[in-house]
Amino acid sequence: MTNLGALEYTVPDLTTRSALVIHIVGAADDELSVMELNEDLLHYCPNLEELSIAYVNPHVPKNSTEKRKLCDECHKNGRSLTVAYFQALYHNSALVKNKSENVADLICAFNRGHTVGNPAVGVAPTTWTLTLKHIFASNTPAVLTTYIVMEASKEEGAMDRLGANFVLRPQINPWQSLVGYPLVVNPKGTMRYKNYYWYIVKGFKEGFQPAAAEDESKMLKAILDKHAEDRLRLAQSTSCRLCKRMRVVARRLRINGSGNVQKLFLD
């Protein structure tokens, strides 16, 4: 329902639209396992006849397109739901390279943690920065969500630095999941909820000039350095087994004076 809520914010003629295209960036099992719920958009938008959903992630099923089976009522009314998979990072995908095709009405990134990245699969904050800049340049509305308020606050700061134009600043999502999960790295047992906070951006804010190539390189390095610092701070303040190992590494770094902190955690 988060995508429907975002469409209501950003598509003025939603109730009369006959076709919609949605790109889901960084699509993971959480999105792929409930793709049948996409049909709800056809039910809630009375004039919608064609719905296209693109799932983009290097780890989705191989590049392919398929027509999904719909309920009898949708079938009777000639409605269609097309699902496409793109095995790529969003800014490198065919969706971005073929700008005249598959133009999105909405881009979604659910619980992706773009200020943290995912070192386990080689997705660093710098990778997300490139993707976000492509999203802003497209001037397509994008809805992003987080598990916790702290994450939303960090992402808001990152978006401001990148020059994002906010349609909706981070706030509690009325369509958040009601099922909580313990946040393992927090000793106080903080709970996290899927799509707990949401915010919507569209394009660059007025007057903002995207960085030149050399400035962008410096900016990406600064983001990566900040990421490494955050990981070290986390290692020093929590008690899980993984973080105990990281504290040992942190002590060694202080002793050795290593300047290549980010490589240690992202390679």
C-alpha cells in the first residue's frame, strides 16, 4: 500500500489513468515474495488497465518479462499486469539506458538503507549515490522507506547533501508493517518495522547544480569515509559477536594507523 500512497501524492490524475509503470529499485525477497499484491493497484484505481512493474537488482531472476495471472474480474475487464526483471544496478540497467522506453511514473526503494549499503554483496553507499543521482536527474517521483527513525534521519541528511527535492519529508508511514522484528545490534532490544518511515523525492531542488566529475569523486570518497567511521562507532558501542570482532579490528587500526578503513569493511 506504500506505493499506492506515494502515487496519490505524486500522480494528480491517478483515478483516471489507464496505464502505470513502477520501478522497484534494489528489489529483494521482501518485494518478490508478495508481488501478487501488485494486483491491488488495479482494484483501487478504477480506470487502470495496464500496470507494469520492473524489479531491478543484480540478484533478481534472469532478465525476463512475464504476464501475471489476474483475478476473474480483472481478466473480464481486459486488465493486464506485466512484471519485468532486470539483473543490474539501477543506474546501469536498460531501464536507464533506454530512456524512451519503460518510463516510470514512480520509483520505489523499500528498506534499502542507502546510507549504509550492504558490504556482504558488494553494494556500498557510493553505489547508491550513483543510483540516486540518476533518479533525481530523471525527475521521476521516488518513494523510499526505512526500518527505524534513526535511519530515516540519516537518509534525510544524505538526500539534502545530494540536492534532492523533497515532496514529503521523512515521517511515519501510515502503511507501515505492524509486525516488528528485533534490531539485533541494539542492546536495548529496539524493534524495526518494514516501511516504518517513508519520504518522497522528485528531481533536484531548485537552484541545485549537480557536482562536476572531480567534485563527485571527492563527494563519494567522503561518503565512503563516513560509512567506515559509522561502522567503527557501531563496533565500539554494541555487544554482538560480529561487533566484538570489529572492535578488535578497530583497535588494530588505531595501533597501525591504517588510512584504508573503508577497504577493510567493503571488500
